[in-house]
Amino acid sequence: MSLLGLVRHLAEVERGWFRRTMAGLDAPRIWCSEAAPDADFDGVLPDPEVVDEAWRAWRAEVEFAERFVAEAADLGVKGPPSPYDPAGPAPPTARGGSHIRDAR
């Protein structure tokens, strides 16, 4: 895990929540896929172009989110159901967190 991977992950998360879940857009993932679910963390290189790409992607997603929130008449609006919706099934990472809690 790296800080650059975390920036890329945050861009993916912003995109997922705001473009797909809340706005209901068909926005493909930036780096991740079914075949490579951890591509936001994998393949991260200390290359200036890779770093710039990650920051540009994150800024673009934050900009979309801020614009969406500013223009939304009601923030209760949502697109299609998401597996990460608090009302829906818990994602695998949330379910796995109980193991950490149980280990204490």
C-alpha cells in the first residue's frame, strides 16, 4: 500500500459514490475492473506522469461531487442500488472488519 495508491483509491471511491450511486451515471471505473479489483493500488509507480494522473483523477471526481451536491435539490436522490449502500448488503471489507474486532 502506498500514498499514491490511496489517492487512486479515493478517486475510485468518489467516482463510485457520486457518479454511479448518487447520480446514476454509467461511469466506468478508472483503474479497477472485475479482473483487477485492486488496480488502484497495484501498478503504482513513482513516475511523475502516474502521480499527475492520480491527482487529476481525484480532483476531477471531487469537482464532480462538489458540483453534484451544490446542484442537488435533495441529497436523498440516488441512482441504482449499490452493494456499498448502507441499506443494502455489507461489502466484503465491512464484513471482514468484524474479524479485526473479534481479535481484540
